[in-house]
Amino acid sequence: MDVLHRVLEIGQRAPLPLVLSFLITTIFGGALMCYVLLFVLAPIPREPLPQEKTFRFVDINGKIRDGQQLPCWRDSFGARKKDAQKEGEKLGNDIAIERPELYMSLVVPAYNEEERLEIMLTEAVEYLKKEYGKQRSMLELNGNAKNRRTSVNGHVMGTQTEPSGWEILVISDGSTDKTVEVALRFASRMGKDSTLIRVVSLRENRGKGGAVTHGMRHVRGKYAVFADADGASKFEDLGKLVSASAEIEDANGRGVAVGSRAHLVGSEAVVKRSFLRNFLMHSFHLLLRLLTPPATASIKDTQCGFKLFSRSSLPYIIPYMHCEGWIFDVEMLMLAELAGIPVAEVPVGWKEVKGSKLNVLWDSLGMAYGLALLRVAWGLGVYRRS
């Protein structure tokens, strides 16, 4: 207390300009320190390792093939963008991404999912074969037989028929169980379709966001969707996402459709949850409305693990991802909003599945921290589109 009194006395005797200068310097120094600290705290994802750009698959003879190089539109896109910059061109993202080789790419992030993965893959493959198999005609696939005249980012110059076919990329996120073996064993039972499942192993756990982003770098489809390995979302609702995206896509074919469980609030499955879990859910939604830009804030369910992206939208989102934890969905939606990409929220079927790795309390606190850090980092220019 004596020290405080002495400080107050000195402050009262000090000239006003000196006091003001001291206050301004202190505030400026504190703000500068916080800004520098933000660079330290804001996560910067590491680059993929060479072995993480390879995949394993089962050939038509039932043999496992290792070390196959993954195609990477992200690397090709980045190289062309750098070449354009060297020549003095400022093209932004208006550089054509490679043509899609097939219609639908499914990315499945999986961390220690040996118990639940096969059930999810069974449902997914059944639907993908039925809806997007190569044997289906373009009329059945798209609802019309017209060709599209395309421009950039997956919309190829000239007249081009729609691709058909599908693929699944299982991204084992540093799994220590038999997730990889389960995926390959499942593929071995698919006969001639076994090569459509590609298994990628990350050396160490990066988080769900890191696994999804890694998978999205290597998709070959006109549309790319990610779905949780637990099979909680009704996979047949993928058709709803495709239709919703097609309806809102802009002139360059950019569109995002997000699965939503918001219509289930008040249902028995949600009501039976603990008070703590429901309280944290509503608190997180309040934070979203306060901390995210308008279009993202209007999404009622940002965290549903069932989101679809048109190929044209990927260059505006994936290269700029930073979050690798649970909050990555929000960053994807914010990036879409910043790029002016239309987003549709689509009600989907969903069920509670046992075995969740989410720690309700600690992960909720981590998501709140991550959301605040994300918003500040983008708002103050720590993260930028460059």
C-alpha cells in the first residue's frame, strides 16, 4: 500500500504532458506486445512430409501397393501462381485448377477408428456406387444431358461433358491402432472397385482439421465432401448437398453446401444430452455470432462433419487453412465468405454414435480459445491471402 501511495503522489506531482506520454507509450507498447504474441500463438501448419503425399491401395489382384504418389492440385496450383507472379501478373486465384477426373471425392479423416470405420465405409460405398458409378449415364448423374461451357478453377475452357466415377481418401491421422489395416481389408473385398479407396497415413496426429485439409489437397473430383469416420451423418443425404451446391454456384462454379443438425435441436437425441453439453453448445453458438462475419454467423450448425465443396471453390479455401483442430470448420466457412463463395446450409440425418473422442468440457474451451484466436489473427492481418 505504501508503494501505491508513493506512486500516486509522484503521479500527482508529475507534469500532465509527461503523464500522458507515459500512458500513451504504455498502451502502445502493450498493444505491440500483444500483436507480436499473436504471431507466436497463432498456429501455422507444417508442410506435408514426402511420405504423406503417397498412398496405399489394393489392386484388382488383392495385393497391397505402397508408396504411390498422390496427385496434388494444390501443389500444381501454387506453382502456376508463383510463375504468374514472377512474370508480373496478379491473377489471384483466377488460375485454372486441373480438370476433375471423376465426379465425387470423399475424404474421411480417421484417428484410431478401427471400431467404427468399416460401418461408415460400407454405407458410403453403397451410395457412391449407386449414384456416381461409371456405369451411370450423364443424364442420370446430373439430371440433364447438356454440356457446360467453363471458364476457370475446374470449369474447363470450351465445352466439356461432366465426369463420372468416385473415390475415397481415408486419411489416417497418426493412428496407433489398426485403422489403416481395416481400411485396406475393406478395400480388398471390393473386387474391381478396390483401387477407388486410397489410404493415406500422416506420420503424427495433426487433428481433424489437418487431416481434412490434407485430404482436400489431393481430391480429383468435381465435388469433394468430407464425412466423419463414425458414420453419424446419414450418407444418403450427400445428394441433398450436391443439389444445394449446384443451385447456388456462381458463374465460376463456386459453391459450398454444409450439412446441418440444427433441425434436430429439441429432438429426443439432443434433449437427452447432459445439461453441461447443451449449455456449452449454446454458449459456443453465441460466441460464433459475436466473433464471426455475418454470413458465417448465420450458419446454425458449423460443426457438422459433413460438408461439400465444388472443385472451383477449393483454391479459395484450402491453401489458406491454418486451424487443424475442431474449429477448422469455422475457418473454412469464413474463408468462403471472404471470397464471396455462396454457402447453403442443408438439413441432414444424424444419429449419436458411441466412441466419440471429443472431451466435452476441455475441447469446448479449446474451441472457444481457437475461435477467438482465429478471428483476431484474420482481423489483424496475421493470417492473410498471400
